[in-house]
Amino acid sequence: MRHDPDKILVGEIRDQETAQIAINSALTGHLVFTTVHANNVFDVLGRFLNMGVEPYNFVSAMNCILAQRLVRNICEHCKQPVAVSEDELRESALNPDEWKDTIFYEGAGCFECGGTGYHGRSAIHELLDMSEKIREMILDRRPTSEIKRYARGEGMSTLRESAIERVRAGITTLREINKVTFIEG
Ligand SMILES: [Zn+2]
């Protein structure tokens, strides 16, 4: 702080002391970026509040929370269409009526991808924008399920939806996203 920075990157927050420093820095007009390990954006709320951070300071300091996870991309050299059964669609929580005309792809495995069918990775993400109402709900200690429902109503899309879009675009496979994301209830 003695260097008088405008923007601060705090590598990772694991304890109360670091959380407090990050929040105090944000409250005093610095733009702070940081990371925490969590399953999704809503877990981050609990992580901070359970570290003993004052909820009012937390909601005042926070602009948004972004969760991301990596999925493997299909190898372009051996990419080919694959048949996906209605049962597989249902197990992936996809409506067969809506998906029956979609072409799914997988990599057959080749020299370029070392036989894995995948080459490179891309990030899927979900973003929680801290709207006025969501700040209020956090201050009121509303259950996560309720905050989630409200955020979804405001148009937030989940990691799972982001992953499904990658499948629809032929970038990754259904198998891969079922391994990397949970099917949302
Ligand atoms: Zn390949």
C-alpha cells in the first residue's frame, strides 16, 4: 500500500487476514482483483462471510464474482460427428426434442492429439453481477438458493449453461462437460 497503487492483484485469499486486507483496499478506492477456490460463484459468498468478514463491507467492496473452469477442446484434426442417443441427452439433462437436430462432435484420436481426441482447452464461466438487490439479499443473510434463484431471474447463466453452449458450437464434447460440470437442478 505504501507504493500507492490504483489496482491490486491479491493472488489468492485463504484466510481472514488476507480477506480483510483485500476488502479494506477495495473500500479505500482501489480496484482489487483476487481469487478463491470454490465450486461456483455462490460458494464465494459463503467463503468470505465464513472468514469473519463484515457483510456490509463485503457487499460494498464487491463488484462481481466470476467462476471459471477449463474444458478440453476437440482436436481439429480428427473431429467427427457422433450419434448421441435420446437416453444420453436425458442423462445430460438436455431435452431430446430441442437437441435432436444438433450435430455433436468428438475427436476420434490421431497423431496430432496423441490419440486423446482433444487438443487445447478453453474456459467456461459464470458471472454474478452484484446488483443492488443481490447486495441486499446478502446483507439480509438470505439462503444461497434464494440468491441464486434471483440472480438467474436477472439473467445470470451458469457454468453448466456456458459448457452446453460450447458443445452446441462443436468446441467440446458432451462427455467432457459431464465430467467437468454438474447438472443443475
Ligand atoms: Zn486428433
